[in-house]
Amino acid sequence: MIPIKAVTSKENPLYKFIKSLNQKKARESKKLFLIEGIRLAEEAVKSGVKIKYLIINEAVKNFPQVNHDCCVLRLKNSLFKNLSETITPQGIIAVVKHVDIPLSKVKLGIHPFIVVLDGLQDPGNVGAIIRTAAAAGSSAVFFTIGSVELYNPKVVRSTMGSLFQVPIVNKLDADLLIKWLDERSINIVVADLNSEECYYCADLRKSLALVVGNENKGPGVAWKRAAKKIVRIPMSDLTESLNASVAAGVLIYEVIRQRNI
């Protein structure tokens, strides 16, 4: 049985260290981030992700089975609330290592389907798109430089555990990524409101990278130049645009629909 250490003071060095991970700078320098709630912790364990610290509040009696070298800390409720970023904490927070992988380690398989997030800024949108990509069985999700931080707490919560279910490559240079895709004959498909071709008229069955652009600016110029297809989702004249995660969901599942015909 893994021993449980009690933490009763906000001056505890380990408590201070864990609390610092609420800040982006600390997450990036330590290559660690926080996941909160039973579901995320269980999904991390199921996916083989090692938990460095498991933090539980004084009311929690049962918690997910963790790796043998994990350090379990029990906190007073007042201290736990200072760590939590949710309105109604479940009493469980875990510290885990970054899960993004290098581009060279991505295993594509036959007819890969990659989702590229190009400069997206809304954490909720990004988390929802990762969740959809994982549910659809996408080969990988790529983040370009300028996108919201992958380990932003709102992104992590919005993925609902799918962060651990799909390979993610972070902080990619757009030009280098375009070259990488071209060398592997992966067609680039860009969603853009100004395109004349509707998404359901395009052939999306071949190897492709679906690019979802910034919520306000849309896809970058380099992506439009490199695109094999630029498609749009038809909308009423009364509507200016779709939410980025909704648009991504429509396009992701059109790819799946065509490939399953």
C-alpha cells in the first residue's frame, strides 16, 4: 500500500511547488502540469501516464490506483481549495509529466488523418477539438506555434481525458510542418469561409491534415497556399461563423463518414 503524507501548512515546500504549477511559466520549466478530478486521473493511469504526485483532500477515502513511485499527499480542505481551479472540487488533483511527443515519433499508419490547430486561442475550443479528434480515431493532433498552451487548465479539463488518448505534437513551426506533410504526401485541407467548395463535395478519403485556423483570423496564409483543398461549411446569411470546435467536429466526422462508405 502506498503511504499517504499529510500536508497541513501552506509553507510546506512541496505544497508551494505544486501550487506553482497553476502558472504557465512553472508548467513549462518543470515539464509538469495538473489534472483535476477522478475521471482525468483514472484516464491518465489507464493510458499508462505516470503520476508524480496525487493530492487528495481530507474527505477523500478512495482514489485511483497509481504507480508505486507516486507520492500521495493528503491536504486540509482549505489548502486543497487553494490548489483547485474548479468551482466544486472533487477532492483529487494529480501532477503528471507533459504528454506531447516529438514529430519524429508520430506513427501515422495507412491513410493518416491529422488535425492541425493553427493559432487557436480559446482553451474550451481546443480541448473540445482534441476530444473530438480522439473520439474519431484521428492519427494525431498538431499544435502550431502561437496556439493556446496545451496544458492550460481549461484545455486539460475540456479534453475530458482524451488528452491521453491521441498523440499530440506541440509548438510546431507552420512552414516546417507544411514541408513535413508534403514529404509524406499528406494532403492539406483548410477550412475557410470564403471557399467556393462545400466540405461534403470534397474527397476527404485520402491521407490528409485538416487545418483549423484561429477563431478570428482563420487559417494562416501559408496554409492556404499549401492546401490541396479549401472547403467551407454552408451557413445561413444571418450567421457570420460557427464556433471553431463545432466547425472542426463537422469536418472531422465528414472525413470519418466518407472513409466508412
